[in-house]
Amino acid sequence: MASLKDAAERQAFSLAIDATLKSLNKDREKGLLNIVNLAQKFMGSNFRSEAYEGAKKMIQNPDSKWMRYVNRLLDETDPHVAKMTALNLGYQAAFAGTKKIRKMREIENCNIPWLILMDPTSACNLHCTGCWAAEYGHKLNLTFDELDNIVTQGKELGVYFYMMTGGEPLVRKADIIRLCEKHNDCAFHCYTNGTLVDEKFCEDMKRVGNLSLSISLEGFEDANDFRRGEGVYNKVLHAMDLLHENGLIFGNSVCYTSKNMDAVTSDEFFDLLIEHGSRFAWYFHLMPVGMKASPELMPTKEQREYIYHRLREVRGFEGGKEIFVMDFQNDGEYVGGCIAGGRNYCHINPKGDVEPCVFIHYSGANIREKSLLECLKQPLFMAYRDNQPFNENMLRPCPMLENPEILQKMVHETGAHSTDVEQEEPVEHLCGKCVDYAKDWKETADKLWAAHPYKQTMHLQLKNQLHEDHHLSYKQSHQIYHLHAVSYIQFAPLKRLLHAYRPGLLGHCPKLSQSHLFPELHESPYKIRPDVHQLHCLQSHRSDGSILSSIHFRYTFPVSSGLPQVLPGR
């Protein structure tokens, strides 16, 4: 249950949104600047100061690509939908929820996801070639009460964003709308084939205001209908037009393969999406999941390198297209690698199995037998937590696709079982399909990562931010930055140290002296307070003080130093 303070804060944010949205028609630039100031007031350190300043500069340049995008979005979106999106996804999930999640991670000593993906049903109205739902049928469902209970439990942990897939989730659209009504402080999002979208459903979406869609589209008419069935392409475009006309927010979900790469990255394809009102497009690398899956459809390393560059070109500040695109396999630097296993998300299948990822069909816990929190503490999820990131190269984030030996090890060590709804797949069989791919991609990925601007600038940005935000002298900021640099650069090959980038402690390890670990900091004026120095050594340390394996750690500085209370961290 939300506290009176939380309720009052949400109401204050709601009133501020109302006032700001009303002002947009009078003085849009002023209104948008007010929104940024409002976000900064409530979200504060959730985002870097550069992000707020960058947003203000963009707003003050009305002819820029992304300002044209924002203006089109504001002009075409239903006011109630705009408000509920800002209130539930912006304030409730991104601010209030994130704050609670961070607290619960520390209390419970486990991953707490920012979003939960769940399957209301295995049923689908289509029979797409290669889809497990088409083969398995309509047998599996999470009841409304089970969906409701998942959301209720999630909110207690700070989770206010819920995605749904299947099957086809809109087979259960009456229950989904009911869920949106009951939990009107949450944001909901469905991955759908789009064929069940009609005027009545659009009216329901407008009324609740807290439901958005991603519609699957895998190319133009011939390619799309070859897999999904004759006439589906035109039904999808009709659905997109209906959503657009009703002022609803939606985008597209695009699975890229060796066969459709050229089509789904073409100017013509992006123009098609924009023309029909799409605001975003999520690009997913084909995963060879399932006993019948064909690895031959996986993109080649050349194709993956191309899409890496192409999508960055499309969403660039200049040129490209006025649509936001993200590639979950190639944009790992923005989310710290793999986000599965409850780190930022997890998946609940229609049998109730709580899986680390929608593509990783292994689990040791079921929501029908255990609480959500117990499921998040299952051994497989804890193994994910201990091993993330699975690679210091953020272009090789997945424990299956790019690091198949790691997934096999985690599944075996935790006793997780196959949860594939069609046919159980041994983890050796799944990962075996990825070994050659991982080897081939490594050389290209390492080359790209070595030249990646994110890698080149992140440490300098941190040092500059410390100087800017905490008014430190260059010498002081350099001392504190050295702590971060040591933790991230020197120990990065030990991979699990990236836990320092997010809240969550595994415990205390008093046997390891801070002076042994960081002698430079021990001699600095900003000594770590021993009483709040928390770390957990996962294996051992050498006699010379260097780390043989990885550690999780967190440092708290005296308030009087003028430093942030916790560093490093997100």
C-alpha cells in the first residue's frame, strides 16, 4: 500500500502535469522546459545533469529532428493518454518505483526488476511458421487473479511497469483492460500481432490511458504474410492507423534475421512505420530457442555489424529518421549488459514459471507455488546476479548468444529445469547452437567496443560530473575518480564488479582491509568509513592484496566531505 507521503507526492506531480500540459498550447517551449524542470525536481539524480541540460537545449531548437518528433507526438497524442504515460511511466515507475526498488534490493539482497514481462496465455489467433504457440495450442493461461496477484506483489517491491506477450496477449484483452483499470497507477505494454485491435479496444485504451502496444512487423507484405498468413500485413497497417487516429502511443517489434535484414533497416521500412503513426521500434536479434529452431536464420557477423551502425544512424541527433529505435542486443552499453534474471526484468510464462528472460526457458520457481520475492531469490536468478555482466564488452551481453558456456554452467549449478512449453530443451542443445556464432562475433564485437565512444568517454564524464555536482577541486575529484576507475577498469575483467553500478549488497567481508584493496584512497583525505564499508568477496584474494576473483562493494563517504552518500552507483 502506498504511504500518505507517496500518495501526496503523486497527486502533486499529477497537478503539475495538468498545468504543464495546458500551457503547451500557449507557449510550448516554456511548457516543455517546465516539464524538464519538473522531472529534475522529482527525479533528480536518477539522471545525469547533462541529460537535463541536453533536453533543455533540444527544446530551445524547434527545428531540430527530435524536437519535430516531440511536437508531432504532443500534437497527435490523446491528452489523457499523455498524462497517464507521464504519471505512471514517468513518475510512478521511473521515479517512485525506482527509489523503492533500490531500497528493496538492499533489504532483500537480491535482484528486483524494474519491469516484469508475463504471458497471460499461450493462445493465439494466428499460426505463424516457426512459432511455438502455433504448435502448442491454446492450453496455457494465467488467470486474471494470478495476473492481479503478480502486479499486487510487484508493487510492494516497487515494480510499476508490466509488459505482456504470449501467445497473443490480446486474446485476453478484456482481462488486460480490467487489469489496467484496477492498477491505474501502473504502466502496461503488450507485444501483439495487431490483428485483434479494433475501434472498441482503442476506446478502452483511451479510457484507461495506461496501456501501450508494440506491434510485430517483420518486413513488407510478401515477407510478413509468408510467415504470418495472407492478409495479416494489411490488418497490421489498419490496426496502426486506428491507434494513430485515436491518439494512442504505440510502436513496433521487429525480429531481424539473415533473411529480412535489408528490408527492416531500409529507409522505406522506417518511412512506412512513421507514416502509420509508430513512435518507436524495438529490434530483437533472432534467438535459436527451441528444439526445432534453425540457427541458419541468425544474422551473420557482417549483418549484425551493419545493423549496429545502421540503427545508430537512424536515431542520430541529425539525419536518420524521426522514430526512436533500440536494439536490445547491440545497445548493451546503455543498460549495463544483460538486464535479465531480475536485474531489470524477468519473464513469467503461461504455466507460471518465473524465467530470467523471455528467451531463456529455464527456471527453478513457479509463481503458483511461491511468492514473487521467493521466485526472484531462486538459485538461477542469484547466479545471474553473481555473474552479471557476463562480459565486460557490452556488445556481447547475453549468457546464451555470446557467452553460451556461462548459461550452461548456471543452469547446471542451480538445478534449473527446462520450461519450454512445446518440448523440453537441454541447455547443451540450446547453447550448442550458439558456440560458433559467439566465436565469430567476438572479433567483430571487440573491435567495435574498443572504438566505442561510450567506453572512451564514460570515465572522463564521471570525473567531470563529480567536479561539477559536488564542487570538488580537480585534485579532489581525481582522487575520488581513481576509486571508480580502479573498480571499473582494473577489475572489469572480473566482471561482477559492475554490481557497483546498481544498488544491492551481498554482505560484509571484514577480513578484507580497505587499505589492501585501495592503498591510494586509504591515504587520501576521503577515507572510507569502516563502519559502512560493505563488500562481499566471491572467492578469494591473493597475499599481495590483489583480487583473485570478483567482489561486490559499496562505499559510503562522510556527509561532511561534500561527496555523494554512496559512490559508486547509479
